[in-house]
Amino acid sequence: MGYISKRAIIRGVASESAVILGCSEVGEETFLDEFVCIGYPRREKLLRSSRMLKELDELSSGAKIGSGCIIRSHTVIYEDVEIGDRVETGHHVLIREGSRIGSDSRIGSYAKLDGRVEVGSRVSIQSGAYLPHLTIVEDEVFIGPGVIVTNDPYPVSRRLLGVRIARGAIIGAGAVILAGVEIGERAVVGAGAIVTRSIPAGMVAYGCPARIMMTRDEYDERRRIHEEADS
Amino acid sequence: MGYISKRAIIRGVASESAVILGCSEVGEETFLDEFVCIGYPRREKLLRSSRMLKELDELSSGAKIGSGCIIRSHTVIYEDVEIGDRVETGHHVLIREGSRIGSDSRIGSYAKLDGRVEVGSRVSIQSGAYLPHLTIVEDEVFIGPGVIVTNDPYPVSRRLLGVRIARGAIIGAGAVILAGVEIGERAVVGAGAIVTRSIPAGMVAYGCPARIMMTRDEYDERRRIHEEADS
Amino acid sequence: MGYISKRAIIRGVASESAVILGCSEVGEETFLDEFVCIGYPRREKLLRSSRMLKELDELSSGAKIGSGCIIRSHTVIYEDVEIGDRVETGHHVLIREGSRIGSDSRIGSYAKLDGRVEVGSRVSIQSGAYLPHLTIVEDEVFIGPGVIVTNDPYPVSRRLLGVRIARGAIIGAGAVILAGVEIGERAVVGAGAIVTRSIPAGMVAYGCPARIMMTRDEYDERRRIHEEADS
């Protein structure tokens, strides 16, 4: 049990049960925890293979994971994924082929990057968030637990429209963001909101459907008051 | 590590870490991936057993999985489940005892069929969808990511009412469907909708609570325009 | 593959693939299923360690699990967790450091107790529910599938406010509960509700945002009528 490809370059620590396929590269001090799969082959390759481990290994292009990362247990990272330095995943995370994650980002347990998803640096994606193919998440974004992003305005259509979440935006827990929407820089989406239109930079929206309720500056002021109430 | 019951008939390929219990039958070219459990015993059996693997194996009635299926990593399929041909699961899927899945259907990562759930053929269930005991999903239905179906109008009651999702219906991401509701043929539920009443065949509903907003024909026309905007 | 710490005291049954760290204590007739991790070290310890299994084992304070429990496959339980007797988890459950669970409670598949969460006795937490740091769940509470509880009124702030769900309360599927809210004794939250304010004891609220719609007594009467309609 456990398997490390002869083509893989593991500079960090892999658990005995880890399955690492293809010419995966894993940086120094990076930890691949129990029951993880790294370099998992995309569907097309899997379908045309014998599904024997040796062949899956040969077919896999591998994943690249930087240094100082923690890839926690039961996480699956597909081939052609690139992950920067000091990135951490929770447990049971799934990152599909073609995704990129910048340095110092954290991907919560059960979160799924489902296709080619671009995640910037210092991003926090909380537990169970779902980001489909074509989603773009810029630097320093916060995505709360259970957020669902979509990419098809009229499922099941042949034309997908990715959601862009710009730098410094905050998405509250359980929000649903419809396909093609743009969340502007430093914009805030409240918990449970259904976002059907783009939110301009620096604005705060919530409700079902989400409406603009205040500015980010007002939000930051309320946050400051909230934080001071403690002392 | 890994275990294949002597009673199991595996015509496809099982990973070394797969745990396969009881008289499970797995068809040709079907792939049982790393860290999967097949033929998992129902609660009543588990409670009265010693929980030793050998005994769990003896107690399990096994699962039946057709040919050409892909059961991806960390998936758990209970005993008394029947799965058709060319079905694929994502990673971390859970299918409880008594469920049936028709051919050519796909069950997304983290999706859960929680009890006796009937799923037709050519159905697409996206990531994280939750379908409880008594749910019926007919052929060619699309269920978006994070959809939650319920089965108890007054939890915790002694009388469950299953949801029926009729042929060709489309359920948008993150929708919540209340117990006993019927989603008619080719009906569409928008993303994030809370569905408190049945939706007639061929109608499109969304909102909280969901209201009928247009016909499926209008929806299909909008989809056509959306798809053509690309070219 | 599989690992049991020399410091661990296992009075029940552990699968061969289970990874059990630190001075974990597991009671009689408790079952640790395939691909589980018990006594998982908190982040601070992981970061300063070599990530070698032996060292993780030495660093872990272990988890305490009572007797007659079932910890189903792919579940991760952190160190410094205390679990009573006859508790069951579903599959792919995650319980973080510092959490406490009383006896006879059940934690559904994919549910996450994300930090120090207090759960009483005879509690039912359904699949995929998310309970963050500081959440308190009293005895005999029912939390439906996909419920999201939050703890930060202005993410990302430095002052978290836990949610308290008092004895006998019922939270419907897919509800989102905002930080600092108190759900009173025997209160009911409807499926899909966004709960922005505290719900008094014995009241029923639903909608987006949730409003009080009836009393628990009326709810119980409706449930009684619903249950009798069957016979």
C-alpha cells in the first residue's frame, strides 16, 4: 500500500499510504499526509487506460507542489496542478486538473476546485466551498464555508462563464454566486446571499437576491466597532 | 491493507487499498480506486457484529456494480446497492444501502445517496448534492452542486415523504427542496432556490421561496441565445 | 500501512488501515473503521514538526473515545477531542481539536466540527453540517443536512462570536446561522432559512431572513397531524 512513482521528485515527507503518480514534484518540507492521491490522472486518460496503477502512473503528468506545504489526509490533487509555497489544504480536499494556487493560500477541508481554477496568493478558502471550472480568485480573497460558485447560466449549456472574485473580496458563508458574475475588489457578499449580478468594487451586498447595502468602508468601520466591543 | 472477500466476483480492476466485502459483483473494465469500501454493511449488522473485518465480510450482502464503471478514490458503497453500466463516481462519494443507479449516470464528488435512493439513467448529480432516503430521480435529470433534498416535513417525524424529480428536470446549484415536493418533467429550479411546493412539468421556478417565473420553452430559448452569443 | 501508537489504549477494534496517534484512549466495543485518523495533531504542532509519523505520534496528546462507538471510514478526529459512549460518526467526518461530544450522539457523514465545538448528548447532526469554533449544541438538538453555522459577524475579524443552539432545538436542512445568534430551547429553524437574529425558546422561524412564524406547540400539532395522515 502506498505508491511513489519512480518519476516523482519528493523533497519533503510522504506518508506510507500516499499514492503519488507521474513526474510529480514536491518541494522541501512539504508534507503529503495519509490516504492522499497526488498526480491523479484526468478523466480522458483514465477512460482509455487499463486502470492498473503502473499504467496510471505512466499516463500521469504529475502535480507540482511547492515547499513548506501541508497536504492533509484524504486529499486528492490531479495532474497538471501547480501549487505555490506554504500552501495548506484541510482534509478531504479535491483539486482537479489545470488548477493553480498561489503561495500562502489555505484550502479548507472538503473544498473542491473542480476543473481549471485560478487561486491567487494569501487566499483563504473555507471548508466545503465549491469552485467550478473557470473560476478566478485573486489575491487575499476570503471565501467562507459552504460557498457555491457556478459557471453555467443555463444548465446544461455548451457555454460556461467563469466567476471572477477580485483582490481582497470577502464571500460570506453559504453564499451562492451565479455564473459570469464579477465580485469587485474588496467587495463583500453576506452569508447566505444569492448573487445574481456583479458587485462593484468596494460595495457590500447581501440577501436573496443580493442587493447592495453599504460600502466596504462602512463595513470596515462596523468591524472595527465590533472588534473593540471585546475590550 | 486492502481486502477482497473470497465471495466477491471482481471482473474489473481493484486497487490494492480497496476493501471489498460480501458477495459483491463488479463488472468488466470497472475500476475500484484507492481507499474505496464496497459492500459496506448497514448499521443494524454493524451494531450486532464484533466489527472484525472477517465478520463484516461474512455479514455483508455485497454491492452489484456493472461494467465499465469508475468508482473514484475514497468512495463508500454500501451493501444491497445496484449500479448499472458505465456509471462514474467522483471522489469521496457515499451511497447507502438499497440505492439503485441506472446506466451512464455520474455521481459527483462528496455526493451522498443517504438511504434507499433511486437514480435513473444518464443522470448527472454534481458535487456535494445530498439525496436522502426515498428520493426518486428519473432519467436524464441534472442536479447541480450542493443541492439539498429533504424527506421530513416536520423533523424529526415518524413519516418521511420522498421527493420525486421527474425525467429531464434541472435543479440549480445550492437549491433546497422540501420533503414531499414533486419536480415535474423538464421543470427547472434556479440556483439557490428554496422549493416549498411542487413545480409542474415544463415550468421554471426560482427564489426563496421558489415561484414559477417562465416556461421551460422560454428557458430553452434563452439558453439557445446564450450559447450563440459565444460565436 | 496503518499505525497504532504504543501509547494508545485500544479496548475496542481498530481496522488495519487506521492511524492512531498519541495517548489516545478508545473504549470497549468501539470500532475504528478503515482509513480513519485518530489523535491528529493540531496545526501548531504539525508546523513545528518534521512531519514524520513517529514524531507526529510523539507530539499528539491523543483523543478520548468512549465505549460502544462507531467511527466510520475516512473519519479524522484530532487530538484533545473527547467523545462519550455509543457515539457514531458517518463516513468522512472531521472533528477538530478541543471538541467534546456527549453520549449517544450521531455525527453525519462529511460533518465538520471545526475547532472547539461542544456537542451535548443524544444530539443528531446530519450529513455535511458545518459547526465552527465556539459553537455550542445542547442535548437532544437536531441539526439537518448541510446546515452552516458561522462565528464571525464581520469576516475576517479578530473577535469571534459562537452560536448557541439550546436543548431540543431543531435546525432544518441547509439553514445558515449567523455568528453570535442564540437558538432558544425547543426552537425550530426551517429548511433553507438565513438566521440573522436570535430565535426565542419555543418559537419557529423560517425564510430569508428568518422570521418567527408560529410556536413550537403549533409545530408539534402540525407534526402530529402529519404523522397521523399516514395511518
